Amino acid sequence: MNNITIGQYIPGDSWLHRLDPRIKLLSLVVLLVATFVIPISHDLIPLISMGVIFIGVMALTYSTGIPIRKVLNGLRPIVFLLTFTFIIQVFYVKSGDILASIPMYISLTSIIAIILFIIFYQWSKKYVRFKIIYFFAAVLMVFVLQAYLPYVPFTSYTLDIHTDGLMRALFIFVRITNVIIMTSLLTFTTMTTDLNFAIEALLRPLKIIKVPVDVMAMMLSLTLRYIPTLLGETEKIMKAQASRGVDFKESKFKEKIVQIISLLIPVFVISFKRAEDLGNAMEVRGYVIGAKRTKIDEYRIGFSDIATLVISLIILAIIIVVKTL
């Protein structure tokens, strides 16, 4: 549960923490647009551009003082998606030069070896520090076993790795990684109240057409705020049930369904209870839907805010110019 980084705020005094929340959110949107403007092609330039953005994002993370391992932990929930996307691109993109042509066998020995290796992986991964890298190595090991254990083959196929497939796979892999890290940095360095103000300020022009911007901003900020809270409560319930003998990992499929139901019921009860408490607290403090609210902190855009936004726009402009060449 601690791997979910959405909505978590890490207190700090870095330049990104001190940045105006409106500028942070707007710069994030600009950088996300720049990331998706880069086209997927067979040239090296898009892949190099995406790699440069990744290096810049990692440097940005380092400058905030947030542990890089904490940021990379946010990738754990999508490790399977990244791996699946990478494999699909390598398997099905058949254009470009052939880098390698590897005969693969699905045999009795390879099936037994893969089953034994999966059992070993499930047992050993809790002792490994870098679990993401260990997962990628485990996926690679599955293909190695198919290539080198061809005894009594049931069937076989040839894995042709083309340059275009490998480049597309790496491109998509790095793009998704950049998006996750950039959005995680926003929530890591911005409090929920500041994020609420930023969303409301940037969507303020929609008030002209009678869109309830303040209500939408409050809903989004509360949703982000309560994701880590509910995950923490879920983890407490799981630990409490584990202390009573419930095993969420080793039980049978039918038992897991019962365990999940017994987990979801108290989570829903806690969610409704917290929502009711929050509504009462907001009502006691004078919150009225649609009414104009005052703020304790007055935000002012300074030189560093303008410089950050200008740099983000320059990055977007450079990518657009390079794309048109």
C-alpha cells in the first residue's frame, strides 16, 4: 500500500516546495504536453529527446531533496503495464533491421523450469531490495529458460528483435515513466490546500459559462488527499486480519474472495464515516458551497515562478521545432 504515491505530500523547503502552486500545476501541464508531442518514429531523435527529459526529471527530483527511491516506488503499481507494453512492442513490431533472431522452445523442461523459477521468485523477492529491477530480470529469465531448455519441445517459435520494435518499446517505457514521476513530484511538493487553490485559479475562466469551478477543485483536492488516507486504513485492516490468522498471499482463490470481501466492507464503512466527519467539520468552519471564501495565505508570483514557466514553455517550443524539422 505504501507504493501508491498519488496524493502524498512530503514536507520540505526546496525551491519546488516554495514555488507558486499555480505555476507548478501549469508547468506540469506544459511539460506533459511536451512529453506527448514527441512522436513515436523509427528515428533515434525521439528516443534521445525522451531520454533527455528523463534525465532532466531525475535532476529535478534530486534538487527537491526527495529520495529518488521514494519517487521510483511510485512505478511499482504499473510495473506489469510497463513490462507488458515493452514485450508487446518487441514481439509485434517487425519493421527495421533484425538485431537478433532467437529460437524459443516451449518444452516439458522449460515449463517445469519456469514453474520452479516463479516459485523461487515469489519466495525470494521479499529479500531483494530493488524489487522493480528484480522483476524485470525475472521476466527476462523466463525467455532465457525457453531458449536454453529445448528438450522434448511441444512447439517452438522464433523471437525476432527488430530495431523499430526495440526503439518503440524503449520510447513508450520512458514516456510512461516520465509522466508518472512528474505527476508524483507535483503531489510530493504541494499541499492539498495549495493544489485546490491552483486548480480553482486555473479553471476560473470557466466561471463565465457557469461551471462550478470551486466545487470541482474541492472535489479533486479531497480525492487526492484521501487516497493515501484510505490506503493507510486498508493496510491497518490487513495487518489486523493477518494477526488473526488471515493470509492474503498463500490462501486459495475461493478463500481470497472471502478475504477481499471482508476487507472491502470495513474500508467502505470507514470511508463513509470519514466523509461524514469531514462534512461536519467543513460545516462547523462555515464552508458553504458556492460562497466566496477567504484565504490565510496570499500567493504572489515571483521571479522564480516566472522563470520556471518560461523554461517549461521553451522546452515545449524546442520539441515542437525539432518535430517539424
